[in-house]
Amino acid sequence: MPQQLAPKEAAQFRQVIRSYEEKHYKRGLKTADLILKKNPKHGDTMAMKALILNSQSKTDEAFALAKEALTADMKSHICWHVYGLLYRSNKNFEEAIKAYKFALKLEPESAQIQRDLAILQVQMRDYQGYVQSRNAMLQARPQLRQSWTALAIAQHLAGNFSEAENVLTTYEGTLKTTPSRTDIEHSEAVMYKNSLIAAQGDYDRALAHLNSACKHNLDRLAVMQNRADYLAKLGRNEEAAMAYRALLDRNPDHAIYYEKLVSALQIPNHDLKARKALYDDYAEKFPRCDAAKRIPLDFLSGDEFYQAAEAYLTLMLNKGVPSTFANLKHLYSDPAKKFALASLAEKYLQSESILSTSKDKGEAAALYFLAQHYDYHLSRDLTKATSYIERAIEKDSKSVDFHMTKARILKHSGDIANATEMMDAARKLDLKDRYINSKAAKYQLRNNENDRALKTVGLFTRADTVGGPLADLLDMQCIWYLTEDGEAYARRGITGLALKRFHAVASIFDVWQEDQFDFHTFSLRKGQIRAYVEMIKWEDHVRDHPFYSRAALDAINVYVELADKTSTNGVNGTGSDGDYALAMKKAAKRAKKDLQRLEREAAEKQAKQDPNKSGQSGEAKKKDDDPLGLKLAGATDPLGEAMKFLSPLLQACPKSIDAQHAGFEIYIRRRKLIPALRCLYSALAIDRSNPKTKQQLATLESILSSNADLPQKVLEALTAEFKILQDEIPSLQSRNDSPGKRRVPLYNIIWIDTINGSLAIDYAARSSKTLVKLERWELPLARVTGLTGSSQPEEFARRVLVRAYGDAQCRKRALVLINPRAGPGGALRRWSNEVKPLFDAARMDLDIITLKRGGEATDLAERVDIDKYDTIMACSGDGTPHEIFNGLAKRSDASRALAKIAVSHIPCGSGNAMSCNLYGSYRPSFAALAIIKGIVTPLDLVSITQGNRRFLSFLSQSLGIVAESDLGTEHLRWMGGSRFELGVLMRVFRRRCYPCDVAVKVEVGEKSDIKAHYKRHASDAGAKQPPLSVATVQDDFGGLPELKYGTIRDQLPDGWELIQYDKIGNFYCGNMAYMAPDANFFSAAVASDGCMDLVTINGDLSPITATKLLYSVESGKFFDNPHVQYKKISAYRIIPRDQKDGYISIDGERVPFEPFQAEIHQGLGRVISKRGIFEAEGPADWDKVTVMDRIHA
């Protein structure tokens, strides 16, 4: 039993409690000492004295006294309660909860202890314990509404939605009268209950409840939104549409309402006309509504986009709206729209669209738009941006926005000093604008001018704040300034102040988290239930904020640098150069003056206060005993300090590759290899191509290979886990298999799954030189060495699959067109036996069509839904891909279609050139595996104009021996590829010549220059990426791009020379390298260099010379043969002469023997390739050509 006090001392004890509650700490301590003088072992008094000492920041003394109080009276609930309060004030919530629970056992009826325990439980997200506590509090005080509400919230947070609803229903049953309509607490409770019903998925009942309660609810907007959403989820689309229309009438600029209305009206995404009509109706109904005019730009394309964008841009520029570019820049992810908007702004400047009443304003707005366009990272041309912004400033020299944008352009050009001065000039144009003031201060910090920035931002801080502008910024929790300030100090090498700022940012987030304590009771008391629940959810992700991760990473980087320094002068991490020493000396002097002033002001303020309140923590700020951060910079364990930032960072931002990189750097230095490996795994899952990830991979591999003084078992476990990161997966080897008995290259792995306790690996196994077959390898999970240290087999399988696919898209969607008559026949059989099993194993989504007539592929491609598929796959020879490209070219959105959907090829024909170039094989199963693991690649396409017709070529164009050898042997198709060789030999021995007139636009004419050109493009990694081509985006979204050189019917373009060839034997122009297996005619061909490769050979060569020449193709000596004229060209015109009929071959297809013209479009099409390049060897010794050798090429 607690010790009993005499009546006098008992009264004094009650006075101690009052003094603590009223924060009269000196009076409370004096009274407690009087009690302890007579009762030195009175535990409750000792506990209350400890609580007061803790409030005076005497934490160590308080804990010592509290433990002494417990020793004196272990069964006092006051002693245990106080002990819990001390732990809570020191943020040791786990120990505080233990103390509260023990106190509650001693005094189960204490409402205060129960309330403190409940608050800590919800703070620590112990929702089950919170339910128990709130249940007990409800039983103790069932007459209070907040007791019922709190229990409902506890059940909700614990995931018990039906129980939460039942609590509220039970309370409603206890009400004798219906609360008034103005009762905010009741209104909130009703809407909260409605949300609980909806959370259970019972939208029918939620709608009925809403309808019954809506008349008496104060939150009309929430009622309307919920009703519309419930109707939509119940499929009552007509009513839902009416509800969303009512919401739009209330707020026509709410974009989400439009999306939901479109869904309720069941307008399909491809019905652009209906969607546009809906927005047009609202634009007409609400002329000042921006959303109805702007949102259609997101989904429109082609001419419709152009017209809508022109109308919107003209309207906004006429008004001079500064935010026009900000409203439209999200469209820049579509390159076509990006270029269209720029061209429209240029057109506006040159047109009569500018209203005469606002001509200067409209021109200035257009110039401002173009300046921002060329400054934006997706369309950056800083020279043009500078030109446009200077013209805009000439129009309006007082515009803050124009000067601010000019500063931004200077920053992007790397001239941060002039950018800072320009931003400050913009600030001076409007000294009352806080935003531009902040921007100026930010630029000054980027220029490492900390003192100047503080003075600038201090113009908008409170002048009477003790500690000056910086103290006020800390009070206002201005995290952007503190972060930028810290980064500037870090760049200057002033480590202490940098860390000081980063710790300040971290403490602000701690304060935000601790602020929950105030709302756990306040929100219930005020009845703000829904806002409180949303706050709880927000607090769970508070450290997801970009500024927290930024400051944390900055602090970690500084601590890592401190840890890596082997020698420093003075304090560890404070630097050693003269500049730093001078800066520190000035900073110390300034800090000393600031401290003296701060102490003087604090003393004056304290002198005016009630002397009984002196020493209380809530009134006086703690003195900063490390104003320069020297203690932080001199930390004896920098990596341990870094862990204080890293742990919450990894927990809050597991998807951040920078956080994983930082984790690896910290753990690897602390010799914590398993956590380092875990961070490396996570980084690989986020972006396996990141250079820093690869560097860290090499670092870990080096440590493991050097044994690193690790215990043998630990080293074995780490090595086994690390093996999964290699190009092959020996870690998937069974323990019962001998080493190397079965090894599966990552490229061959198609799918991995866990089935019935085993790891099932579907992979392509090489059955012969001509075939790969699907095989499955099932390993019991207990025997998979790669699972060492892995928590979940599914995660292990996922990591392997991510590694196996690399940059390739998994589970591609394909429209498959099978031509059963291709080549020697047998396409259906090859598809079923060799190809489809591999695609099925890869979980590809396939729609299969067997072609029944010529030209059918063209018709299908013209009508295909390009958003439904990733690729159109031709199971055929090269003729079907030709039809597919031309089918896409016939569409009204041809440019978008060709850039959106990739064409792929399963070789089942005679030549199979497309497969040879893209996949390095003419075997169907090898091509199938390459498509599964392939990446989308841009491909040059050629426009052919002949007569009134225009069509595309993807492979080659020929006149002469090659054309006749192909088309003139159609009757020998049963011979397969051998028919080409026979046709060539027959014509070579006849010395056939094909007179014609040829005009060519030459880009690279000499063979040595062509090798240099090939070397430049072969080493260009950017060539493997599929950006939308320039040709595609310049044609105003119609069909194909405009022809730069006109058609065959137009006059010969300037600069072209028409040459008569009387003895030409072979005119051969190609887009790809291989024209058939082992026939690398165009060895310098590149997938997307904007050039065709032209080969011409005279026809009067001797049969022996001509035969050797053609056979040199296979040996790789064709390019360098002196009888071969090889050029890189961008366009040509050919006119046959002296021959009534003959063969012209376009992609192996015969066209009329008439003049035609060809012009290339760089990157117009898309294909799936194995590696993003042609699988062909370049010209001999191309890699030995240097840039200096060909500088005059």
C-alpha cells in the first residue's frame, strides 16, 4: 500500500500537483522538499519532484529520483505513472507503455493513466492495444460521445470496419432525440459511419445510409461526391452521370469529375469525338472554365489536337496568362505535341490572331511561352530561350516573370553567378512579393552566398524574433531554406554548419510526428473524426516527403566524407584549407555576437515574467551550446551518426535508389555486408542499369573475392547470395548436382515461379544448332543454394526474373499474323511446334490470325487498335512485314502508329532478312527467344513515290541482277534460299546490263568516311533508344511525314545530278545489312542513322570477276572490293531506259517497271531487336578508323 501522509502533508502534496499542472515549478519543488524533510521515503512526493525536475530539463536527476521513488514504493501507481511520463518526454515510448500498464494494474480505475496509455498506443500504432484501452474507457464513461467515437476509430484503425460501424450504431440507439442539424459533431459522425460502410464494399447500403442522412448533414460536398461514387461503383451509370454533372455545375474546373463523368457515360477511350464533345459542351456552358478547354489536349491527337491546341493557346496568349506553359508542359512527354505547341506559338507571333487591343500583351506572352519551351528539359535550346526571353523583356521591362525566367535560363546554362544577379533584379521589381524574394534567396544559396541569402529572406521574417531571421525560419519550419543553406555550406566545405542545418530539418520532421499527441485528444473533443483519421494516415508517410530524403542524403554524404578522411587539421571534418579557416573564424566571431545579443534579449524578457514560472521548458528556449556545429562535425563515430538518418530514410523511401546507394555506402564501411547486400538487391530491382549500382556491385564482389577477414560460414552464405547478381545463375544449382552440371544463362530464362514447394524455371534449352526448346527445371526450395539469406522464395524468383529480362518488356502483347504460304510452307507447323510454347511460357498475350489472301496484313494493320498491342508479329517471310508497315502508313495517324507499335518477325520465308538483322538468326525458335527478350528499337523507313502512289520500304530497293534473281525465280520458291544463288549465276554469265538514269542525294561518299560514320553510330548508345523521330513529329499529325524532296513527278531537286548509267548491272539500295542469311550486302547499315546504303556494280564484268565479287559478300570482303561503289545517301531518283519491261524489287515485292523516287525518314518506324542494333558485322577494320583520321570526311 502507498505510504500515508498526515493531513497537513497530504494537503501539501495536493499543492505540489497543482504547482506542476500550473507550471509553478519553483513553488512545487519547495513544497515537495518540505514533505520529504518529514517523510524522506515518500515515493509519490519523490516521483512528483522528479516530474518537476524533468520539466526543468534536469533529465538525469529526474530519472535517478524516479527510480529511487520506485524503490521506496513499488506498489504506487503514481510512481509508475510518473516513470512512464519521464520515458514519454524522452521519446522512449515502448518503456513508457510498460510503465503505464504496470500503473494501470495497480490502479485500474484511473482515467488519467488509461488516457495516457491509449494516446501512446495510437502514437505507436498498437491498434489492438488501443482497442482494449478505448473499450475500457467506454465502460468507465459511456455517457460521453467521444468515448464511443474513439472506440469506433480504434476498431477502424485496427481494420475492423464492421465493429467500428456497430459501435456507432449502438451509440445512435442510445440517443433519445435526434441531434440538431447544426450539430457538427453529429454530422461528422454520420459521414464517418458512411465511410465505414463503404470501406466494407457494401456500396448499396452505403448509398441508402447516405440518402437517409444527407438532409441533415452539413458537408454537402462530401455527400454529393460520395453519392456519385457509390452510384458509379454500383453500375447505375445514368444516375452517376447526373450526380457528376451536378458536381461539375458546382466546380467546372475539377478534372477528376470530368474523368468520372466520362466513365459513367461509358464513353470508350478510342471514341475521341464523343469525349471532345462532352468537354466542348462544358466549355460553352462555362466560358471562363479552363479545364474544359485544356483537358482534351491530353487525349486528342492529329489534326484534332492541332486545332484544339491552337484555339486554347490563342485564347491564353491573348489574355497574357503567365501560367500558360505550366498548364501545357505535361504534354511534352509526347514529342509530337511538344513540337506542335512550339510551332503554334511561332505561328501566333506571325499571325493576325493577336487581338489589336492586346497586341503587345499577346506578343510578350507568346515570347515568354517560347522562352520557357526552349528552357524546358525536354525541349532545351538555351540559345533560342535566351533570344526569346530578351525579346519578351523588351516588350515589358517591368515583368517579374520574364526576369525570373531569364535567371532560370542562365542557371541552366551553368552561369549561376549571373543567374543570381538576374533573380535579385527580378526581386527588386516587386519588393512586396514574398515568392520572388524566396527565389532570389534560393539562387544566392545556390551561388554559396549564405550571408546574403539570410539578409534577403530576412526581409520577410519577424523583426522582433530573438535570434534574428534564422531563428524565425526555424520557428516557421522553413525546410526549403534550411536544406539549401546546408547544401551551400557543404559545398563550401563548412561541415559543421551544413550538418547543423540538416539536423534542423530532421528535427522538424520529428516535431511533425510528435504533434500527433495534441490531436489524439483534440480531434475527438472537437468531433473532427474524418480529418483525424486522414492525419493518422498522413503521419505514417510523413518522411516520404522529398525534403526529408534530400536532407537525410545530404547529411549521410557529409558523414561518409568525414569517415573517409584520414587526416584533418583541427576538429575532425572541419577542413584544412585557408578559405575554410577564414570562414570559420568569421562565423565564430559573428556567432559570438549573436549569442551575446540573444542572451541579453532573453534576460530582458525573462525579467518581465512571473518569477514562479522561471525555468519552465515551455516558455524559454534551450540555449544552443553548439551554434557552429563543431560537435556534429567532430563526431567520433560519423557512420553511427549517419545511421540516425539512414534508418528512417530506408524505412520511409524503400523505392529510392539514392537511399539504397547511401545504405550500401554506410553498411559497407561498417563491415555490415548482409545489409549492404540487401541494399544492393533493392537498387538492382529499382534500376539495374544505374552506373553507381554497377560500381557498388563491383565493390562488393571485390570484397567477397578477397575473403575480407570474414568467418568462413558467413563468407559462404554471402557468396551464395551474391551469385544471383551474376550474368549466369550458378546459385540455382542443386546441391546434389555436380558443379557446372546445369547452368542456365540469364538470357535463356523465360519465367520463374514457385510451385508446390519447388522453384520452377522455364527456360529455352538449345536442342540443336537450329532449334531451342522449352524446358522446365524444378528444384525443391530446400535445395536451392541461392535462397541463402532470402526471406521469401517469391522475392528470389522475382529478382532473378528482373535480372533475366533486363531492359526488355516482360509479357508483351502481340497480334500474330501467320502466312501459311510463306517460303517453302510450314509456317503453321513451325508456329505451333517451335514458337508458341516459348511465348506461352513467357506469359505473352497473343491474338493469332492466319492470313488467307495477299494484302490482308495491310488491311489488318490499317485497322488495328494500336493501344491494345505492343507488337504486330509476322510469322512469314519479309513480305508480310512490308504489308504491316504499309498498313500502318495508311492510317490517318500514321506517324503515331508507326512510332507506337513495333513490328517483329518469326522467320518462315525464303530470305528472312528481317530476322537475320534483328535477331541474328533465321531459325524461328531463336527469333522467338530474341523477341521475348528484345527491346523496342527505332528503324529508318523509306518513302517510295511511283506514279500517284506513295508507300514505305523497310528493307531494300533493287533494279538489276538482284531484283531479277529474286522476283524472276518465284517459280522456284520450293528451293528455299538456293533459288537466289541460281538466279544470280544465270544472269552473271549473261553479262546483263540495265541502262538507267540515276540522281542521288549523297551524304557520305568515300568508303573510309563511311567506316568513320559507322564507327560513330555503332558506338552511340543513344542510338539504341527509341525516341520519336524528327520526321514523325513535324507533319502536323496527319499521315506520313512530308516529303523533303517531293515526288517522282516533281522537278529534280536542287543539288541533285542526273547521271546516265549505260552499263549498270546492279542498283541495290538497303536499309538493313543482311538481305538473306550469309548475305551481308550492306555491312555499314545502321538501324537509325538517317541514311540508305547504296551499292552499284557494273554489268560488263567478266563472269569470273562478277562471281568472285558476289561470293565476297559471304566472306566479308564485299565492301572493300574496288568494283563495288558504296555510298550513304538520303534520297535518290531512278529512271529505267531502253527496256520495256523488267523487275524492280521493293522489299522483295515486285512493283511496276517505271521511274520512282526514294527518300528516307530517320527513326520513323519501330521494331523489336535483340540488342537495339543490327546483328551484323560492320565493314572490315571499321573499328580501327579514328576520328582524327576522318576529321575532314
